[in-house]
Amino acid sequence: MKVQDFAYQVSVRTMELLSELHHYTISEELKKQVTAKIITEVDGILKKSL
């Protein structure tokens, strides 16, 4: 699995949990925007974690 795929899955799951546990309503458009932004930031996030 690519790191980008993993990051995408983590972001999707995070939004699912916010919806399930905290009853947040997240539009499909916002979900797309958030996951796209995370994918573009994966390299920077990885560098911060080292």
C-alpha cells in the first residue's frame, strides 16, 4: 500500500468517526477537499514525523 493510499484511508476514517461519535455532518464536497489536501501534504507530514 502506498503512503498516499494510507493517508487517504486515515482521513476518511477520521471523518467517519467524527460523524459517528460526535454527530458532525460533513458534506461530500468537504470530504473530497479534505482528502485531496491531505494527499498533497503527505510528504510534509512524513518529514515532520521523523
